[in-house]
Amino acid sequence: MPTAKHTDSTPPFSQSLGELEAIVTKFRDETVPLEEAMTLFEAGIQHVNTCQTYLDTTRGKIEVLVQGLNATDGGIEPITEPFDEAE
């Protein structure tokens, strides 16, 4: 399972998400020259990977906690289906 520890070279989740949102806004609201668009796209991919790693790690931790609850509580099955944004 990937780790989501913050290092000096890896921004925290909230910072990465904010920067990704700023990149998307720039693409939506402005005409961006090709060279800048490529630079922004590459940065956006890095931020997506950072956020995905954090979310994957967090999901794994939650599943472990719920399994621990099941072992001590003797009952509830963890729900591990993908999150549906439409709900």
C-alpha cells in the first residue's frame, strides 16, 4: 500500500488539491499558450498522483480500522465499494 507521508518534496493533500483546482480554473477561464499548457498539465498530473496516493492510503487505513471494529464488535461488514460522487 502506498504511503501518504508528507515530505519536503511532496506537498500535503490540501495544498496539492488546491493547486490542482487552480490549474483547472486557469484552463477553464483563460487561453493558455501551448508551452504553458504542457507545464500546467504536467504539474496537474503530479498533483493528481499525490492526491490519489493519499486517498488510497487513507482508504486502506479506514478498512483496517473497520476490520478491527468487526473483530472486537463481532458484526459489521466493511463497505469497500468505490465512492460515487453523484450521491
